[in-house]
Amino acid sequence: MFDVLQAVEQQVTRDEFEDTIKVLWAIWENRNRQWNQIPSMNGQQLLNWVFNAYPKASTVDLTAGQKKVDVYPNPKHWIPPDSGCICVNSDAAINENTAGVGLGFVWRTASGQLLSAGMVYMPSLCSVKMAEAWALLEALKKPPAIDTSQIAVQTD
């Protein structure tokens, strides 16, 4: 999968690459929901959600606080680490009181260059905090092959 992402990154703009990652992540999350037999979205619903939940910064109305806007109320976005530092973002997807945990992570440079990414499925039952900790552990077990002395960690 990482090879595919590297190939795509070389062929598209940064915005298109970020959209590709968003779509792949949403497909993975939706697949986990289907496996756990909880509500999931069809293809068009999923794409609509992906592109409406996290709008591009250039399309966000800065006067949105003055009128009603149909966007996710607290969108999260990547915060670059300090120069010379690499960053790992990790996340977990669970359904409380149901076995099955999806873990994912992405390693990037301060400029946003993708270094490595991965995902792991664990057939376990755990709390949200424990799942987030497992996601970070999996990321730290698989660092990118780059020489650096400083890393930044970003998670929920």
C-alpha cells in the first residue's frame, strides 16, 4: 500500500494527494464498520462525507461564525512539526463493547512529505484510550527508514 501512495504522490498535486489519503482512510473505516455489522455508508455517501467533513482551507468561509454552515463543527488537520523533526499521526477506530480495533498511522516530514504509513486490525475488545495507545505503539514499532533524533507525536 505504501508503494501505491508513493506512486500517487509523484503524479498528483498536494491537494489531490491529501484527498486520496482521505478517501483511502474513509474506505478502510467504512470496511471496519461493515465487518463489525454496524451502520456504514454506500460509495456516494462515503465520498460526500469525506469531501464535506474536511473542506480545503481555501474553500472555508472565514465569516462562518456569522451564519449557519453545514461543515463538521471541529475539523482536525495536520500540524507540521518543527523543522528537522518528523511527525507520526496515529488513530484508532473501535465500536465500544464490540471486539475489533482498527489502528492506523502516518509518518511525515515537516514539509508534509509522506515517509511511511500502516494499518493493523486487532480482534480485541478495549477502551478508546487503550485503542489510541495501541495505535501509537504500532506506529512507533514501525518508524520510517530515516535518520532523525527528534519525532513529534500527534493523536486524538
